[in-house]
Amino acid sequence: MPHHKISLTGATLICLNTIVGASLFINPKELTRLSGALGCFGYLIAAIIIFPYILSLAELAKLQPVSGGLYVYSKTYIHSTVGFITGWSYFLSKSVAVGFLVHTFVSYFQSKIVFLAPFSTYLLDATTILLLAIINMLGVKTGGKIQYFFTTLKALPILFVFFAGFKLFNASLFDFTQTTPRNVIGILPISLFALAGFEMICSVGGQVENPTKNIKRAILTAFSSVIVLYTLFSVLLYGALGNSLLITNAPILSLGIKALSGNPTIGRIVNGIVFSSIIGGAYCVLTSNCWNLYTLANNNHLPGKTFLAKVSKKHVPWVSLLIEGCIAMLIIMISSAQLPLQNMSVFALYFSFLLTSIAAYKAVQKDQNAIIPKWLPLLAILVCGGIVAICLRNIIKFGISFSFLSIFFTGCLLALGKRIYLYKVKNIKI
């Protein structure tokens, strides 16, 4: 049993820290390049599109308040095989996110700290992932003080953008005359990647106090707060810098230099805090996502259940945690470019969301405790299916990652082999 329970506040902070990460601070350039001023509202547009899924997921979390999240929902309401595919897709999506966040963090500080320059970036990535895993294995609570620390760290640069953005805001920089539907489609994967994380609390649902009520509350509270925050942040940043965002990889630094021309050091410090806070998102994803692999193994979907489902005295699935870190590292070595990583992650994530939406529709039909209307998960199915199609198009456009697909299908083949073994040798159905 867990040694602690995650409070509603802790659960909400886990969602917030998982969502608010690197993307908020490094996406402005890509959003501006793809859609100009419209990029400021990319998060709001994405939020409106996926809101039917948010409500459907929140309902599933209320009906099945246990650890395992999306896997449990699909397994319970559809089939165990669909549950595996959902859980495996989701696990890989989050592993991509871990790799992306860690690599972004390491690349920045390696460029700023002379001592780190001679080392391989990949070696530093691996070291950082290992250190995060060790911190978790030492028993640092997922919903404890570390969440408050990371939240504070992220709040500082956001507050700075609000202060400097209001000071420099220029409405004339907003020009929507070139806006087209293609602009909206182009920014969707980037915006959706930045909003991912609201569902992470479902992975550790069994550790939340009064989960029947608090998981749903945490998801809705965190997601609503993030949309307001992201939209205001983006509008103020673009209103201060405009299309100059196209030529900077460090928008917070550019804003600091413009707002505090007499003291650019403050801007550099704030920018350093931005990239320091990114590691908070990586930590939250890494330590929550390992429970998805643990759940798949513990439910006999993968070989080596006894090994993969090992839990430490601190109630940490340490083997699954280390394997997740290795997969994240492997994915970084496949590609460290922002757009391919984001497209791979969003494709796998929304494929799992699509299956979960079908589970939500089944739940509404079967479970008398469900209170959402039947049309809501149907709408979620259409939305998630459309996003999967867009991401697939982008993956083909930017190049299909056969290495990533090989990881996905390797897991599926292992699961198939385990199923055949249990049925043929042990006469057990799963």
C-alpha cells in the first residue's frame, strides 16, 4: 500500500506541473511562424476542441478511481487487448515527452555552462534522467513539497511575462488578415502537446485522497486554470514582441532585454529560471508514467511480470521507472528535433485518447452512475479521431519514425507472446 495519500491540492499541482512545462516557453517561435498573431490563441482553440474529451475523461476518473488510468478505462469498458494498446500508446507518448523535456533542459544549460560543454549531450540527458529516477526512488513524494517547489519555480517567469507584457503591450502588432483554416490546423499539434498532462493524475488515481471526487476536480481545475494562464501569457508576449518572436529561441530573455534595457541581467536570470522549471515537468511525467508500465506488467500483458512489477519499500515501481528512462533516452537518440518529437507524442497520446473516448461512450451506456450525456463521448471520439489524422499527416510530412514504430510494435509483439503463453501453457485468459 502507498505510504501517503495525495491531497486535492497535491493532485491539482501534479496536473499543473505536468502541463506547464517547456512548451509554454519555447513554443512562441513555432506558433508565430506557423500562424502569426493567431498563434496566441492556439491553446484556447485547442482547449475548445478537446473539451468534450476532458469531460469524458473526468467522468471515467470518477467511475474508476484507481491507478492505471487510461488502461483501466479501456480494459473495463471495452476489452483487455484494447486496454493494453491504450496503455502502451499512452506510456510511449509520455516517454517521448520525458525525453523532449530533459533534452531541452540539458541543451540550454550545456550552452551556458562552460564546464558542461565538452560532454556529450546524450550523456548529460541520460545522467539527468537517472538523477530524476533516483530522487523518486529515494521516496520524494509525488504530491508533496516538491510539487510546491516546481510550481513556484514556474510561477516566477510567468509573473515576469505578465509584468513586462502589460508594460510593453502594443495592440497594433496583432494582424489577422492572413489567417486561414490551414493556420489553425498547423498549430494544433503544437498546442495540443503543450496542453497534455491533465490526464496524468489518472495514472496514480489510487493514491489520491477521496479519488471519486478529487481526481475529477483536479483535472477540471488544473485544465481550466492552464487555459486562462496560457492564453493570457501568449497574448501578452506577442503583444510585447510581435513578429520578432520569429528570430528568438529564448522569448523570455528577449522580453527581459526589451523591458529592462538598463539591466538585462534580470532577463537572463528569469530565462535561466524558465529552463530550470522545465525539469519539474519532466520529473512529474517520469514518476507518474512509470505506473502505467507497472500496471501493464502487473496485469499480465508483458513478459517478466515479477521483475517489472517490483515495488520498493518507498512504494516506487523502480524497475518500470528505470525502463521508462531507458526508453525516453532511446527516443531522444532517434530524434531530438522539436516538431518530430511533438508530433510523435501527440499522435500516440491522442490514439490512446481515441480509445478512451470509446470506453467513455461504453461507460455511459453501461454504468448507471454516469451522469454525462451520450453525445459527449461521441463528440470526443470525432475530435480525437480528427487529431490523430492531422498528426499522422504531419508525421508523414516530417518523416515517419520507423524507430519509434519499432518500439511500439515490439511492445505489442511481447504482449501477444505473453497472451499466447498464458492461454496455451497456463490456460489463463486475460
